[in-house]
Amino acid sequence: MKTFAVLVTIALLGLVSTSVAFKDPLGKLRKQVCDACVELVTKAEKAEGNLDDYLNTHVSKVCDHAVLLLFKQVCVVVLTDMSIDLEKSIKEQLPPKEACQNVKLC
């Protein structure tokens, strides 16, 4: 969680330094991470094989939709950090949105 806070701070500083003006930059970041989480869980539910391997190899793919490179990096770090908890939720067959809400990504 501390890593997430540091990365969010870095993301905000990056936004300010590049003069990209969003009304709510954290809201945009949260939405992108939430969307990536839901996409990852949805695809992982359908995947065959080792769930842990699938999650670890597909995190960067679902984070590719991020508008800014810094958002992508935050997305990858956060989803990687939460992959163990997401794996548990998938095994419990929770809906993707609920699984992501359980780890506070949505």
C-alpha cells in the first residue's frame, strides 16, 4: 500500500510537471487501474493453466490502455502487488468488479 501511495505521488508530480491538466487526476488513475483490474480478472477466469503465472504475465497487457506512461507503470505495480489477493478472489469465483473492489482497486 505504501508503494501505491508513493507511485500516486510520483504520478501527480509528473502530471504537474508536464502541464497535463485533468480535473481529477487521481480519479482518472483510479478508473484506469480499476478497468485494468476488472479486465485482468475477467480474462484470468477464462484462462487455463496456472492462475498465478497467467496473472503475472498478463498484468502489463491490461495496463497498456493507460494514456500516460506513468499511469501504466503505476497500474503494473499495483496489479502485481495485488495479484495474490486477486487470485484468491478468482478461486472463490467472485465477479471481476467485486474482486477488484475487495482489494480496493475499484
